[in-house]
Amino acid sequence: MPSESPPRSPATAPSPAGAPEPAAVRRYQPPSIAGDYLVLTPKQKQLLAIAAELGRNKFAPRAAQIDRDAVFPFENYADMRAAGLLKICVPEAYGGWGADFETYVLVAAEIGRHCGSTALTLNMHVGTAMWTGAIADDLAMTPDQRASHELHRAFHYQRIVQGGKVYSQSFSEGGAAAAGKAPFGSLAKPVAGGYLINGKKIFASLAGAADYYGILCTLDKPGATMRDSLYLAVDKNLPGVSVVGDWDPLGMRGTVSRTILLKDVFVPEIERLMPEGLYAQAATRWPHMFATLSPTYMGIAQGAYDFTVQYLRGEVPHMPPVKRRMYQTKQIAVAEMKVKLEVTRAIFLQNARAARVDPSKEIRLGLLAAHYTLMENANDICRMAVRTCGGQAMLKSLPLERMYRDSRCGSLMLPWTAELCIDRLGRETLYEAGEQDEPDVL
Ligand SMILES: Cc1cc2nc3c(=O)[nH]c(=O)nc-3n(C[C@H](O)[C@H](O)[C@H](O)COP(=O)(O)OP(=O)(O)OC[C@H]3O[C@@H](n4cnc5c(N)ncnc54)[C@H](O)[C@@H]3O)c2cc1C
């Protein structure tokens, strides 16, 4: 049974064997990512404890090198596999944890606190199990579709649960499709026993690292629309699959989001992750399915805040115990950061707990507002942290400059970039469904 006390903080974790003891006594206790730890369910506490332990002791120490080399965090994935985190959203009936939306985003945020790239790529992997699991359970299917879906998902879940396999999720193509404004340009032609895929996916996180690429494409038939979107798992070793281009970006460097090319790739029918047409239904009826990206940024915001407090208290491990907390400017700055952090956390938790099928208009608008706020506030909290901690914050020996760069990437991610959130919020607030203006008003 998990204990009622919050997970042990980095401040009280033992030093690695042989490492010199830090000069300062570390007394700051980084809080639970959930704020009020006591309201969490036993499963949430248990999963958060696993994520916090791995994050503190394994992911945080590796994060700088992963960032510097822009390489995929394979070791972190081995640790998550061993700890069972790769099956977090696989339903319990199939051997997973059966984590719901709220539980998953709390865990993702805790991981993001220690390594943004690991949290963001975990999101791509987990999305497949969540969409085919709890989300698909809420959607309308014919009895035949439901029976076939059970067969298909059992096949994919055993890969994850027994085989420890990793999935990715590729929407982006450089056109309007990833923003949800046009059918995907990658096409899947029905052929005997499966589909033949042709297409190109850009910014494909886990390119070369995932075992299976989750490819969003359009069923190749005359007059196909966005309703004909298809979600297929593509074995990375299949003939016709290649990864091209380099990867040397500003931030989130460990995601290794290179380009995937698909040329006449035959994919067996069992690799269809959802029945034909179901993705479009999910996107309309379960919009929180796209909001699994932003918890990473909640975690980065918390990480930047934790670091700032430790730094001002002179409690950063392996640094001289110089205190800066007595200066009033620092106290005001940290107070401003705390205000922004708590606003961000409040909207994060409220949105996580509101996720459901067929949400009301207010919940949909709140979702866009939350997604926007998480991504933008994370970068702003990192900016405040760099300004407050001063020149040393720029050094690559400390994590702040990486958090600052990583946090900038959130707002760029389709389908809901910061711009597109604002665009939709404005329009959907001022127009009810089907409303248009008279020509002379335009
Ligand atoms: C670190 C990182 C990891 C990523 N991983 C993945 C991944 O695993 N899978 C995946 O599919 N994608 C991934 N992406 C890609 C991401 O979701 C976007 O597709 C990509 O960043 C957009 O690139 P772009 O600027 O060329 O897009 P563009 O399509 O040129 O869009 C540029 C901007 O214009 C705006 N815009 C775009 N379309 C419209 C429109 N129709 N109407 C109004 N405004 C619009 C948006 O604000 C957008 O930010 C990742 C991106 C990053 C930064």
C-alpha cells in the first residue's frame, strides 16, 4: 500500500555512491506536481512515486547529455519499461495500469519536471494505448467494429505489455492536415490482407527509436475526406520505411523528431489501430485526446521553479552554498513565479479532471485555454527563472537554460499550437455552431 506522505524530494535523496556530499544542507522539499498530494487515489500516488523516483535519480542526471548530443533517451526508456510505465494507459484487463487521463497527465508532468524530452516522447507512445483504450471505449461502434477492435488492440497491447515495445505518433506533414484542417496527405490504399501506404511525416518524434510508428493517414478512395482518416502501426523495419534528415533543434533535442518516408509500405490489416472512421469520431467527441502534450510543460514549469528556490536558498547540489534569498528583489521574483505556477497548476488540474467524451462547450473552451496557458506559462516561468537566478542560469552545467529552450517548443506543436488555440478560442466564443455573418458585416 503506498504511503500517505509525499514522495521523497531531490533535497533528501541520498547522494550517489562515491559522490562528494554537497556542502549545503538541502531542506527545500519540492512539492507534489499535483499540489495537494493527499487527494490523489492510491494508484495515482503509486505511479507518481515511480515516476518521481526515476525522474530524480535517473532522468535528471542524464538530461544534459541527451540534450547536448540530441540523442534519444534509450536508457530512460529501459528504466520505464522495467518499472512498468510503458503500459501505463493499457487497460487493466490487458495487463496494464489502466491509468485514466488525469492519472496519466500527472505522471507525464512529473517526468517533464526532470527531462522534457522523455516526457514528450512518452506522450507519443502512451497516446496509442489511450486512444485505443479508454477513449475508444467511449465511442460509438457497430458490434462488428467493436469485436474487431478488441482483437486488434489485444494484439498491440501484448506487444507493449509482454514485449516492452514502443509506439510513436505521426500526424505532421507540413500542410494543413496536422492542424485538423484537411485530410492527411499520406495515403493508405486497401489491398488484399492490409494496406499499402505512401507518404511523408515530418517532425516524427522517436524516429528510428520507436518499434512501431503510429501513422495517421487517409484511406485512399475517391472523394476521401477527413472522416476517412486511418491510424496504422508501421513496423520501423518494414521495406519502404526510411528515416531521413538531420536533427539539431533549439530544444526538445532528445525527441529526435526526424522525417519518416513511407514508400509502398505493405501493412497487414491487424496493424490498424482503430476501426476505419473512428479517429475522426474520437477527434470530435474526445478532444482531450490532443491535450496529452501539455503536461510535459507543466512539469518543466515546476522544475524551473524548484531549481530557482534551491538556487536562491544556496541548496543546489555540488555548488557552493551561497544564499541569495535575503534580497528583496529575489523574494518578489520568486513570489511572482509562485503565483504563475499555481495559476498554471490550477488550470492543469481542472482540465485534467474535466476530460470526458462529449464535453460541453465550456469544457471545450476551457481545454483550449488550459492547453495554451500550460505551454505559454511554462516558457514564461523559465524566463523568470533565468532572470532571477542570473548569469549562472545560462551555464550548461545547470538545467535552467535547457528548460528554457525546451519550454519554447510547446507552443509550436500541432494540432493545437498556441496560435491555433487562440484562433479557435476567439472564433468559438463569438460564434455558435453553424452561425455566419451577413455579407455586409464582414
Ligand atoms: C519537439 C517537437 C516534437 C514534435 N513531435 C511530433 C510528433 O511526434 N508527431 C507529429 O505528428 N508532430 C510532431 N511535431 C510537429 C508539430 O506538431 C508541428 O507539426 C510542427 O512543429 C509544425 O511545423 P511547421 O511550423 O512547419 O508547421 P506549419 O504547418 O508551417 O505551421 C506553422 C504555424 O502556423 C499555424 N498554422 C498552421 N496551420 C494553420 C491553419 N490551417 N490555420 C491557422 N494557422 C495555422 C500554427 O500556429 C503553426 O504553428 C513536433 C514538433 C516539435 C517542435
